[in-house]
Amino acid sequence: MTKSPDIIRTLRPETRLVHDGTLRSNFGETSEALFLTQGHVYQSAEECEARFKDEVPGYIYARFSNPTVAMFEARMASLEGAEAARATATGMAAVTAALMGQVKAGDHVISARALFGSCRYVIEEWLPRFGVETTLVDGTDLNAWKNAVRTNTKVFFLESPSNPTLEIIDIKAVSEIAHQAGAKLTVDNVFATPMQQRPFELGADCVVYSATKHIDGQGRCLGGVILGSEQFINDHIKTPLRQTGPALSPFNAWVLLKGLETLPVRVERQARSAAIIADAIADHSKISRLISCNRKDHPQADIIAKQMTGGTTLIAFDLKGGKDSAFRFLNKLELVKISNNLGDAKSLVTHPATTTHQRFTPEARLEMGVGDGLVRLSVGLEHHDDLIADLMQALDAA
């Protein structure tokens, strides 16, 4: 039975994440089908020609499109409130394609400086190789964004919350500055997830995710997704992805579809646990600074209240004693595992200065707020009391 338009419009995110985008074969399967195929066959040469010219709908080749991948794209677009989505093999493929698809030699990109290490590499080193000028700014300073604008500025880019320091940027205000300059805003929304922040409602033109994180949520596979209007995807993303090939595998798309079904439940539970844990450890004598989007002492708490519907599953804190203290803490943990991933069902902790941000100079890391004593904790689905006990005994040893 086909759903009426009125019902579709009123479906809540939790329902959309179970049902939207499903394509059933003639077998009527309950779970989404895994179409593990590279190519497709055609009834005639004329039909093949028409598909390649986009004159008729249909699948051609897994580098371009695939039914399972299409289901994941449709479900993500529905959740995010976007007209269209294109999946990629990894989150960094999504970031790179989203940025490069919008610019050419001679254009200018402005980015917040508080970024995941690989994202900053794309901004600082990769884009300039192709003649694209870039400027890094303090993302929390709106005047810095305004002052960085040039006549050739085409793209603004930011993470909010940022990795790993959970810096929050006023997305609506930055989008207005970008649009006044004739530029488009791309937001990496990984830490907030689609459940806690809606960048399109705040003025973003493009939203990117590493689906490897909360969307999979169980440490199984890589994936990424780029979302935007139909025109944005057609003008900037569709052809570059088709011709360069950072395609998401159908199997990974199927795994990610299964992850989406439980995304609201997992994120709600993990964020709630993160808030409890942050409060429990905040006053420990070995911690000099704790950052949590769930606490009122966050430096941008007023913006969090304005643009996010909840906190994050992440906590960051500085340990007195720098790297030595941080390493003693990490090595003493028994339940929480050392890993550079995040958004997993298992609680994970990493030391950014020697992992995700290790290639930067100490000065650059300091500018981003990544000191030698900083650790990033991704809270999983374990009981919060068990996690607190493990963290406390490790902090005592730090």
C-alpha cells in the first residue's frame, strides 16, 4: 500500500529511519535487499543509450549508482531534510568531494581552523595544490569570517562541534555572512549527528557526514554522505563522483541502513550517559579543563541552546601533567578502549596530539586547543556507572 503524502509529511525522524527509501523487489522482502552487483543489463542497446544520457531512470554501474546505495541516500536525505544525497566510500571522500566540487583554480575557501586533522589537510594543503586559495579563521569570531571574505570567495567550511575540542560555531550567523558574500556554506555535522543538530534549518547549503561514526555506530564499515538541494548535488557533486569514483560499496550501504534504524536510540542513550559522566569527572583533581556540550560551562553554551536539540556523545578533557599523564590514564583504562574512532557502541578514547592531530606543529595544535594533555572520550552504550568507575580509577593513576 502506498503512503499518502499527508502521512509522509508527518512522519517523525525515528519512523523515517526505519522505513524511508526502501525499494522492495518482487520477492517482498522485509529487510532491505543487498544488491551486490557491479553492473546491470539492458533490454536493448537503445535502452542502454537512454540510461547513459539520463533520459530514462535506471541503474548503470556501481560506480554511478546502485539500488542498495540509493536506499541509503534516500533515507539520509529524508532524515536530514535535504532534497538529495550522494554516498561516498568514506567520510573524508565526502568532505573532499563536497569542497572540490564547488571550486576551481582561482577560487577562495574560508574555513574554521578547529578541524579534524584530515579535514584541515584538505583545506591547508590539498586544495592549494590545484590553485584554490584558502584562509583559516577562528570559527567562533564572526568578524573573522567577515574580514576573510574576498571577491573570489566561493565556500565556507566548518565543523560544529569540532573534532576534538567540541568548539561550537554559530551556523546561522556564518551562513548569513557566506550568503551575503555570494558563497555557500558546507557543514560537517558528524559530532552532533542528524538527531541533535539540523544545519539546513540554520542556513547550510551542504552537509557532510562520516557514516563510519554514529550512523554505522558499531565499528563495522566505512562510509560517507553529501547532502544538499537537488540543484546543488547536480551542479557540484553528481558528475565529479561519477567520473572520479569514490563509490560506497553496496554491502557497506546495507550495513549503514541497518545502523540508521537504531541511530535515535543509540545517540539518545550515549548523549545522556556522556552528560552524566562529564558531571561525575569534571571536578577530578587530575583534570584541568573539561569540555562537554551537555554542560552549562561550555564556552559556547548559549549557541548550543540555540542550535542543538541535545548534547553530544563526546567529552574532551585536559589532564594535568601533559602527555605523560594522558598516557598513564589511557594505559590504566580497562573497560574503555584506546582507538581513534568514535560514535561506536563501545566507549573509545584517544590522545589527539599523537593520533588525529599528530602531524601538526605544537604551535598549530595549541592554536586549535589540542594540548599534550588532551584526551577525547567517545561514550558508548555501556552502563554509565561502569564507565565512571573505570575512568575514575584511571584518573587516579594519571
